[in-house]
Amino acid sequence: MNRFFVYIVISILFFGCEKVVEFELDNNSPSITLSSFFNPDSLLSVTLFESLPVLSSDSFPTISDANVVVTELDSDMEFDPLIALGSGRYRSDFYPEPGKSYSIEVRRQGFETLFATDRVPVDTAVVSNIEVAFQQNGGVLINFDLVDNFGA
């Protein structure tokens, strides 16, 4: 019985099926890739890259000649276009506000327009009154106050 089972397993391993599936990758239409971080304590910054084909090992080319516009969605207020700093980086002249939603629109000749939206998180916790005490047995005792502003 054991030999029969071994022969079946070996037969399956050596005579398994194989099917080659061919497909074409669309390497001719690069798109805009956006990376940004909304932080209420700093000006909004955006970095733009051009996508590459899947099998490419090149580094992503940056985009420094796009028109980047931000709109605050709650009031439908459109800000001035972001300032191009070079190397694909752009910066706003405003600080995003916690709890507000923003839309970014990127236009560049020869590319489809890119739209992205996000919401700036509301502060959720504040740590204060941090005390660190080293104990005689080598341990460390840390005390702190945590104020949770969830939903504020």
C-alpha cells in the first residue's frame, strides 16, 4: 500500500501540468505618481514621480514642471498652485488644518490629470509630564500623562 502511494505522488510530481500564459505589458504609457504628507504643523509638501515599466530597474524620474493645485473640500476653497522646489518637490504656502479634507489635482502636458484626496487627522493624544527614574536593580521607571483627544 505504501509503495502504491509513493508511486502516485512521484507520478504527480513528474507529470504535472504546465500552461504558459502570455500577456503584453503596457510599457508605453507612464503616469504621474504622487507622494505627500498632510501634517498640521508644517507646510503641505508633495513629491511627483513618473511611473516606470514593471520590469525596469531604473530609478523613478522626478517631475518638476507640473501644475499642482490643492482644494480644501469642506469649503471648496482652491489655494494658489504649489511652488516647485526642484527634484519633483512642491510646497504650499499654507498649513493643513486638522479634521479638514483636501484634494490635490496634478496637471502635466502629455499625462492624464491626477486627482487625490485625503483628510488631515485630528490630534488624538498628547503626552506630557514625562519622568524617567533609574532603579538600583538596573530597571527604568517611566511615568507620563496621556491626554486622549479622540473625536475632538
